[in-house]
Amino acid sequence: MAVMKRFYEEVGIIAFGNGFGVVLDDHPVKTPAKSDLVVPTRSLAYLICDEWQAQGVIINAESMPTMQLATTAIDQTPKNRELVVENLVSYASTDLLCYRAEEPAALKERQHQVWQPILDWVESNFDAPLVVTSGIMPMEQPQSSMGIFNKILSQRDDFFLTGLSVVTASCGSLALALALAEDEVDVESCIAASQLDEIFQIEQWGEDEDVTARLAGLAHEIRNAARFLGLIDP
């Protein structure tokens, strides 16, 4: 990938159609597909503005997660909506929260205490129960629940689906991602729940450098997406 040097001095936001855009020296920012970068709220535009302002001599796209999520929501999600929804629903069919340990008892109890309230909330809020099992053998979930998830997600906008996709993939759980998106759990509780098994193993056997780095990376992704989701509604 070619290195891009900073080519602007000032960064700001502008009202743009039904949303807000970011300008670099009065030039509106475009997406990689050359679409106008228009986001639904002023707060989200300001966060993207801050990411551009924080760039040094060399522009580092990896340091602009909100910009990346916004461009995905504009360039990629609209033309792949059915696939995005299908992928999200597929996580519910193998949701992390539904697969419980057979032993040790302490892990099994912790999973029940942390995960079951989220599944109960999903059933109550969406009328979409998910079945719990012990072990790792695949288990078929109720097709009625899968249909409900498909219908609900198909009605959500591209920005929501984009942020939710990141959280779902990072957690391995649509149930947990929905709970975060709907403010049923906060972001740190979401991260802890999604990494419950690994945290338990670390407590028992000590840290593994590679595992710790992987968990930190996933937590970073979840925090970025949670911040994005929290700023998309006016």
C-alpha cells in the first residue's frame, strides 16, 4: 500500500444533505469508492474529524477506526446487505453463549451467571429463544428465532449493521452484540463476557503472551465499534 503523507492543515465538519461530512482544508472527504463521506450525526462526524486531526506527517489508516467503519457502512454494507444479515444470523446459530462447559464446575457456574441473563434478555426482548447445550458439538437453534433475527436485522440501517458486525465477530455472539447495541450491557461487561473462557483459563494457568495479545486486539475492536454504534443515532 502506498504511503500517504498529510496534505492538509485544517479539519472541520459541515452539514451535508441529511447528515454531516468532514472537510480537509474545505475539501469534503470522500470514501475509497469516491462516495461522499456523510454520517448520520454531528457527534460521529466530530469523532472522524478528530481522527484526521490526530494524523502526523504520514497518514495511518489503521489509527482511524471510526473512519474505516463509516466508509464500510457507505461503500460495502449497502451492496451486501443480505450477506451481512445472513452472516450475523449465522453467529446466532452457533452463539458462544449457548455452548457451556461440562466441567470444571466453577467455569460452568460462571458461564451461567454471566451468559444466561443475556440469553434471557434476548428471548424477552425479541421473542427469540436460543437453546443452551454442554460441550462443543453443533446444535440446531429454533428456526423461528433465526427468522426473527433475520427480520429485525434487515430493518436496521447500514451504519448499525456495520458496527454490529464487528462486535458480533469479535465476541463470537450475536446475542451479546445485540445486548451491547441496545445498552443492555456496557462495553467492558461485553468484553468480559466474550472472553470469559479465556480469562478463566488465565486465572488457572497464568498468562500466555499470544492469547493476551489476541484478547487485547479483540477488546480494541469491540470498544471502537461500540463507540461507533453509540454515535449513529441522532
